[in-house]
Amino acid sequence: MLSRPWQASSFQCLEVVFGITSSVTRLLLVYRPPSTGRRGVPFNMFMDEFTNIMELFADRTNHHGRF
């Protein structure tokens, strides 16, 4: 397992990186449990964490970096 510079508590995600010669494609699969129930988290908490991770993901991708 690779270490990530971020940690989300309101959702789970899986990053898949495909590389063919000089081209790289990243796929980020996100699962957010329902807001209700025992493990439910508020939607605004999800949006805060998701926004932060997307900003980091976009910045790293634009600079050809890796998480």
C-alpha cells in the first residue's frame, strides 16, 4: 500500500494509475456512505474533505507529480 499525504474520514477512495509509454491516466473512485445511519457523516464534512483532496490531486497532476 502506498502512503498518501491526505486522509479522509467521510469517504473511501481508490486511485488507479494507468501508464502507457509517455501517457498517464489517473482514475479516482470515490464511495461516500449515506449521511444517515450509524456511520453517517454530515454532507458539509464530505464536501470539505473532497474539495481538499481534489485540489491536491489536480495540483499534483498538473505538475506531473505523484501522490
